[in-house]
Amino acid sequence: MESVGGRTGPVDQAGVVAPLERPLAGILGDPATTFRLRFVAEKDLISGGIKWFEGKGVGPSHVDIVMPDGTYLGARNKGGVAVRPVDYIKPDDIVWERRYAIPMDPVPLTTMYAFANAQVGKGYDYSDIFSIALHANWNNPDKWICSELALATSYAGDLFLLNVQAEFTHRIDPGRLHLSPLLRGRCYYSFVKGTQTQTAGLVSPAV
């Protein structure tokens, strides 16, 4: 094990240290033909609150779309929908993380990225959070939560991560989105703080 970017990473058979965002070429294909998602849980009050709403002790409280250049596009309570740098979450604040890559035809994938980019600048939909918690149907169509945005982006390219009608995507939290059967066997990075569970490369099963 060696240190990369402040975090210890595994060494592959060639003796190369795996960085946080290992190049997919030769592993899962070109980033231009894979739809990638990053699920994380952080050690903060917001993350803890979302996980409490979900009723899960271990698992994600946030999801980002991994763009072709490695940046993260997602909806957060601070800043709404934005494209953020790879280090916008401090490594020490991450307690759980998994990244997935789903092979895609480049044409619908381009449509998906265009849809996601078109949402940049929109606000964070707090009403969705309370809607999930209280089993209500509150939703602001001009704002997003992270899981709703990720799921709607997949639908824009006819990639149906869940069997949920488009008008109900705002009812999906990160934990439920992480249950997508399309993610199984497509995890290429996994990290759990406080354990030795950290891998880069194809991980299966992805549950």
C-alpha cells in the first residue's frame, strides 16, 4: 500500500499505485462511453440527517455524476447544481464511497451530459428532502436533489437505473438509487473509512 493524494491506495500487479480516480481506459473502457456515478457519505450533520431519513447506517448520503474530465456534477445544499473539482470533499471527511461505470453508447451518453450541464445553476430542492422523510409529494420542478438529478440524467439517455416513472424521481434518495441492478458488477472504486476495504479496478458484486 502506498499513499496517493493523502490517502493510501492499493498497488496493482504492475506496481502502479491506484489513484482516487484511476483511468478507465483498459479497465472499463473510455470515459466517453461509460456513465459514471460517485456515491459518498460524509461525516457532517447534513449527511447524517439524510442517512437517518433513509434509515440506513452504512451507505451513501450523496451522489454525483462523474463527468468525462473527472469533475463532479451534482446538487448540494451549498451551491445547488454545480460542477465541482475532484477534491471538493476533503478525503478525511469521507467515511464511505463507491464509484460505478456503466457502458453506454456515446450518442445517448452525450445527451445525458447535455441534460446534466443544462441544470447547472439551479437550486437545491429542500422540499424533496422533507417529501421523502414525510412520504409527501412536494417537489419544485426548477430545483434538484442529488439522487433525483442523477436518475433524471440517466433517463435522458434511456438508461433506466430504477423502475420509477419520471414524475416520481424526486422521491428517490441516494440509498435507493444505489440499489439499481445496473450498478451490480460495475463498481470500480470502493472505500470504507476505518477498514482495509479500499479497492480500485473492477469490483464485483457491487452491492
